[in-house]
Amino acid sequence: MNRLAAGLALAAAFAAGCGANQLLRPALAAENITAQIIHTGEMDGDALGSANNVGFRSKMFASADGATISIQVGNVPKHMHPNTNEIQYILDGTGTIWLGDKEVTVKPGDLVIIPKGTAHGGTKPISGQVKAIAIKTPPQAPDDTKLLD
């Protein structure tokens, strides 16, 4: 009896897996990005757009169905994105930022992983302005920033 039950369970699991395989779409690369080389060392000042009221500048270089890539420099107030994950690769400058409930030091070469809903920002420069490549997934909606104290 146990062999029969195990055999039926195995057959049912196999059939379910085959069925699910037909329903799931394979991941496809976005078609709307442009091949380009971005010289990040030259991306300062007006090359990154106008500064906001706290001196933050950002310029988007690629936007696809699943993510955006931009270069940003300067201070941004402590905030969080309820629906967007963010990954920052620090290119230049040393400073402290909030990451969750801790203030941490970042420097060139650091990779900062910021899950959606995690407090971050509040940059305090130590040496030069902090410049980073920011990847946001999914692309951040205009109303997906909540400022924090």
C-alpha cells in the first residue's frame, strides 16, 4: 500500500511540475536598452543634471522593464522605497549613510544592497562627495519615496 501511495504521489508531483513548466514564461532580456560606454569619472556637476535643494544630482542611463541604472552624487535625505529594491556601487568619495537602523561608512568599491522598505540615505561626506551607480528594481515609481526623520 505504501508503495502505491508513494508511486501515485511521485506521479502527481511529476505531472504538476510538467504543467507548471508550461505556464511559466522564461526570463527574457529587455529589448529597449542602448549599447553605450559611460565614463563614470567624467560624470560630475551639470553632466548629472541640476542639483535639487540639498545638492543631490542624478542621471538615468538605462531603463528597462525590470530595472533602471543611474549615477548619483551628493546628499539625499534619509528615506525608503516601499516597493523598490536598490543596489548602489560606490564610485567616489567616503561618507556615512543610514542603512536600516545603523549609520555605516561607505567608500569607493563598496556595494550597498538596499531591500525595499529599508531606511537609507542621509549621506554625510567625510572625503569628497559620495558618487554611486544606483540600480533600482523594479523601476522606481514617482511616488515610491518616503522621507524619514
